Amino acid sequence: MKRRTLPIAAAFAAATLMLTACGGGDDKAGDSDKIAGTGQGTEKPSKSAKPSGAPAEAKPDGVDVSLPADMNLVFDWEKPKDGNEAAAMEDAANYLRAIYRGVDKRTTKDAALAAYATGEGLHYGEVQINEWIKGGWTATGTRRHYDATTRSASNGNSVEIAFCSDASKFYGEEVKTGKVLKTDPSLKDFGHYKIIMVKVPTGEGLWQASKVYVETGAKKCQ
């Protein structure tokens, strides 16, 4: 088995990945006893206790999710003991890497995004990448992800990955000039994500992001 975001426009670019693909502001569905978008009962969330700074493989599942050296995505979380939840969490991280790989490569057609996203999750990734491309930006700096929790649907085929993000040291960079568009740190740099990962029936341990919910300006993540 193979397992393995300044001027107003620039500020928009840096924050674009904190938009919700589901079109509605703060999501509350994940606070109930069911995973948002699955209709399945869930187990009690299990919170990651310790950070893990270990780098991911460059080609998990045979897919290249590598990023340039100045685009650093840090995942300060520990994998759950449950095998499905651990795999889903790993591929949620790969999903974010795939989005920023698309930003770097200036395309929504990179194989990584297709591998780690489906449905609304794929649409969300394409929208985010296109906003960076339209603005003429790439990204640089460090974006940190932490305080992760997981919970599984009763059928074992869906896992909700919830976590915080800190983009206070992650900036837009003009592709043509190389100018880094720094902004002052603010509450807008913090977001709370809920990504619904679904198991691919024909993939050996592969999980895809099917829905993305984002709370922007998340005080609980400061």
C-alpha cells in the first residue's frame, strides 16, 4: 500500500484561501453531532496533542506535491491513532499543498489537485488558484496549520478535519516584479477550516477533499 495568505488587492490575495466555497460565512455545521455535508453520525472529536514538524514525502501516492523553498506550509499536528483518520488528515494537508502548488505553477490543471480533491473541494481549489493567477501573484513565506481535530462518519468513508491556520507570515508576491506584498498582522490572518475528506473506493488509502468550510478572522485561532 502506498501511503505515504499591503495594498487592498494584495491583502485580498493573501486572504483568498480563507474564503468558503460553500458561499456562506461562518460554518456551524461541524459543531453538531454530524459531519457537515455527509449526513452521517460521528464519533467524539479527538484533538491532536502534540505538533509534528516532520516533512511530507515529495510524492505521496505517487503524486508530486512539492513546493518551492520559499513557500512553506507547516502542519503542527500529530496524526490520530485511527488509521483512516490519520490517512485523511495526511491527505487534507496534501490537498492544501496541491492548491499552493497550483498557485506556484499558475494552473488549476496540475495532477495534485485532481488527486486530492473532488466535487466542491475541487471547485474550491480551482477558484482559489484562479484568484491568485488573475491578480498576478504567487505566494511566499510560512503558513502554519495547527490545533487539528478529526471525527469520522459512522460508515468509515468520511472524515472531518478541522484546524486553525496562521497566515501572518505568508504573503503575496508579484510574479512579474518579485515584489513581496507584506501586510501588518491582524485577526484576518487567522482562519478555522473544516475539510470533509472522503475515501476513494479504488485508491489504496487515498482520501479527497469533497467540501471546505472556512471561518475567517477566527479569534479562537489566535
